[in-house]
Amino acid sequence: VNDYQKEAQFRALNAKKDDMTVVVVRDGAKKEMSCHEVVVGDVMILSTGDIVTADCYAIGTSDLSINEKMLTGETVNKRKGEYEMSGGRVLKTPIIFA
């Protein structure tokens, strides 16, 4: 087995390790899919303990707090605020970074 084959095997194992199943709403239907298939416009449905696999806006949150240790170095969960809507437009929404 040469170095190229070892590298290909290593990449394949890493891709499988990083792959997670997420629940999204796409075209009005709830679907389970690989996190690698999420596209702009999908609405991810998150529950306690889920790992966010993409940067996103939080809508319909209830007591949302997030561990942003990898991003900010803070060891305390960061509480995210509520979103605000007026006349069908979103005025303010918390941002979640993956």
C-alpha cells in the first residue's frame, strides 16, 4: 500500500467521522440528511445537545444557550436572545456560528 492509498483511506475515514445526520425543513417537508447536504435556505431543527454544523440564524428559540468555546475561548455557555419580527420581516435574530 503506497502513500497515496493511505492518504485516500485517511480522508475517507475523516469524512465519515465528520458526517452527522441533521433534521431540516426543505420545500415544506421535514427531512433527515447528511450535514454535508445542507444548503442555503434549509431550516435546521435543533434540540438539546445537537451540534450546529453550519453558521445560521436562530428563529423560534426558547432559552437558547450555546457553547462557543472553540470560537471565543469562553468556558461559559453563551445565552442567545430572542428574535423580533414586525410586519412579516425579521428585525433582530441571534446568530449561531459553527
